[in-house]
Amino acid sequence: MIARRELLALGSATFASCARSDGTYFGNIAAPDDASLVHILNGDIDTLDPARSTGSYEFYVAPAVLEGLTQYHPESATPMAALATHYEANADCTEYRFYLRGHPAPEGTRLPTSDDLPDTFVRRHAPTGVRPACWSDGRRITAYDFVYAWRRLVDPQIAAPLGYPLAILENAPEILARKLPASKLRVRALNDFTFLVRLRSSTPFFIEFITSYVYAAVPRHAIEAARARNAESSWTDPEHFVASGAFTLREYRRYDRIRLVPNPHYYDAHLVRLKELLFIPVVDGTAVMNLYKAGRAALTPGLSLSPIYTPVLSRRKDYHSTSGFGTILPCINTRRYPLDNLLLRYALNMAIDKKAVTDFLGPGYLPARSAVASLPQYPQPASLKVDVDGRTYDVLSFDVQGARSLLSKAGFPDGADSRGNRLQIPYHFPMLPENRPKAEILQQQWLHNLNIRAKLQAHEFNVHWRMVLEADYTGLADYALLPLYRDPNGFLDQFASDANNNPSGWSDPHYVAELQTANAILNRTERMEALAACERRLLAAMPFLPIYHPAWGYLCKPFVRGFASHPFDVRAFKYIWIDKNWRPS
């Protein structure tokens, strides 16, 4: 087994020769001797506990070890069966009943399973039938595990960073506000294999919504045992970890490696062909290239490659790119000077040439005028007209003269305050390959177009992410809206609260009420139009600056089979296998 320090010792010289390479692939393409896969992460995980997760790099790791009711199709990102195989919804989509693996007579809609996948991902096998799912210690997974997990997510004592979306469940807002105990959350186990959920209002997108790893079942017996040791967080240590996914945790060395091995009790264990799955956290983009080129890593995540290298890499056969579902947008702390000034926020947005940013980033990146990514039947706002002192401005447009006019009306003529001091606005960003050059482009544009100086401040990714989720910053902070379900609500709901997890601190009760009303509409066309009206209200407040919709550019060795990327960049490692007999054609 290789050590991370050994990998990084390869140094930057390895990459220096890439532009002169005559091969059609980038670097070493020899298949490993064993069925091990080394996957790069751009940083370390925070935790494998869904209730403690901030959505950091556990986004790649957690789905391999913990499953929820549903999971993503490995290519299309649509929901498939995971621990549940069937579901029923009532007429107004306020109640959902899930039938877990092992139920003797499941009813309602059957979710697709691995039996429905093409040969690209699976070997043909006998259907798994009604065999119950088990934890990696052999205990059965039941509906009671979901009751425990979801109540834990809304328990204020846990303060789950990503628990706020479960406010759509009955009694959840009162629990989050400490007016009711977590035991009052309207989720119930009707028996070992039937899980009932009651929602506050119609939620037609609920099946897509719950597919994220955040809503996975967690092993109550392992967590309670850790609590009895006065160390609840220790349940995610390798020696105590209990998995429900295709893999389980064998080793974790912070900032060094995360080693997973197959879970022998997994319901689809016969499909898992990797002997080992090793995640290596590497922050430096050049180091990522070195490791991959040397053949010491076989797969990179969708945000690991610096745009500086894209012109070279995009010509190689093992470079792949797919459109990402999301929006990259600096958030604004609207409660702190000087960006508590709405007209200044408008001016900053109108002074950005977003196409210049996407041209630098490379193929697949698209300029953004609004927050919500493209969706069928959703009318994205293309413009937003506001009247200021008798003049109309389109605050979603690139209009330098209009931006300068609004800057003056905001009280900062030529970028200076009333004392003649030039505005200096902090711009926070995480240390990821594309973030510094992107920040420098924005810095140059604001300086040239508005005479405003952006003070660039880099942070380690997990530090930055927590800071933004708590709105504990001044100025602007790089942020990504990357919802894990294809619905406008995933972009809009983070701004429907004045509590933690609202990255801007902006709140408006009218927006909250309008969003709740829109989400309850069952007719898709009408609902999309109502949600677009919500987005226009949000854009009028401009608590963020929409910059672009991302693309996932990644490297994958040609001997890696059973893998496909999709708009969420979630990896279905259970289907991946190493073709030891692969040879270049």
C-alpha cells in the first residue's frame, strides 16, 4: 500500500513534460496488479456522520459506506432503489410510505434496481429478491434506523449543518426552534420494513430530494455504544464504524488517506469487484496531475483540475467533461458594511464580464445570470429591471456604465466613500484549483470597471465552507449551489431562513411564504412559473452574484470500468472494476 507522502514526493517536475507527450493518454496507463482504485480528493473529509457533515469532501466518500432510501443511477442521476425498493405517495404528496428491502409484500411504485442497469455497470446475476439489508456487523437495517437518523438530523442538540432542508417534514420547524422534542418529528416505523413520512405541504419532488447521503440511515446501536463511551463522534472511527453501503471503513488517517474495503453483508455484495478503494486528499492541483500521470491515482473528482492545464488535458483520451448541475456564485454578507447597500451589490454584479470567466475556465462552463440552473419547463430569469431615481437598470446584465451610475447612487462615486477612501472589499475563497485565478479575474474587473479593490483571502476548504454556512464573514465569499436533486427548490431554499446555513444572512418572510406556496403546487408547469417568481424576488435582493454554471472535468484511467459521471458528480463505486487485461487499441 502506498503512502501519501510517497505520492507527493513525485514533485512538480513530473507534470512539466506533459505538453511534450506524444501519447493519446495522459501518463502511465498500466493497470494495477490488484483490484484497487486510488481516487484523489481535493481535501480531507470533515466526518462520515451525516448529522455532522457540512457537505465537504465526504460528498464523495459517504455514499460508498452509508445508504439511504434511494441512491443515484450511476449515469443519469435519477433515483434508484437503495435500502427501499418501493414507495407510495398520497394524492397531494404530503405522505410517503417506503418499503424497505426484506418486506414480504411491497406495494406502490417500484424503484429501479441494479437488475435494470446495462451490462456497462453490472454482471448479469439472479435478482436479489426480498432479502433484508444488513449493517456491516450483520444486524438488519430497519425502518427504525431511519426514524432515528432523521430525528437526529433535526435535533437542535446535534445542530446538523445540513439538517435544515428537513424543515419540509411535519413538526420539523418547531423542533428546530426548540419548541418540540425531536421525537415529535412526523416519521414513523409501521414495522421493521415500512417507513412512513408526513410532510408539511405537498412535495412532489420528495423522492429526488431524499437521495442525498445526508438522509442515509445511521446505526443507532453503534452511536449509542459510542455515547456510552462518552465519545459519540468515535462511532465513525474505523474500529467502531458500521456501514450500510457497498464498502466499509478500514483505515482513516487525517490528511493522509481513507481506505475502504468491501462490505460482505451488503445486499449487492456480489456486484462489488474492487478489493480496495483508497482516497488520497491532495489540495495542490499540480500534485494531482503528478499523481495521475505517474499512475499512482486512477480517478480524479470533477473539480480537481486547474483550468491552466485544460488546453493540454482536453486533448487526451482519458480526459472527460460533463455538464454540472449547479451555480457558482460569491455570496454576500448583506448584514455588514459596505455590502448592506443593495445598490452597491447591483453595481458589483453588473460590472462582471462573466463570459470572460467561463472562457478562461474552459469548455462546458456557462455564464450565469441567475441562481437556478437550466431545468425542463423552468423559465430562468434572463433580465431583472429595477428603477432607481427615474432610470431603469437591468441588474442581471453586464453593463459597466450602468454599474458606475449605480455605484455613484450608492454613495461610492468612482469607488470611493464619503471621505474619499477607495472601497476595499474582502473576497474569501477556498484553496481549490480554479478558485484563485477566478478570484483574480473578478478582482481585476472590479478594479478596472468600478475602481474597487477586492482583498483576496484564501482559506482551507473545510474552514471556508463552515465560515460561509454560518455567514461569519465580511464582504464576499465564494460559494457553490450544487443541489443533489434536480429541482429549483435546491437552489432557493438556502435563502429561506435567517438561521445558520443561509450563506448570506439575508432573510425575507415574504420570500419564505412565496417559496412555500410555490412548492405546494402539484402542476409542474404552474409550479415552475411560481418558483421563477420566487427567484426574481431573491435576485432583486441580490445576496449573491451568479457567475457561472460548472462543468466537471476529470481524468479517468482507461482500465477503470463501470464508471460514468453525471450532473451531481456522485460516484457509484459499487459498479467500478479494474480491467487487468486492458490494452491500448
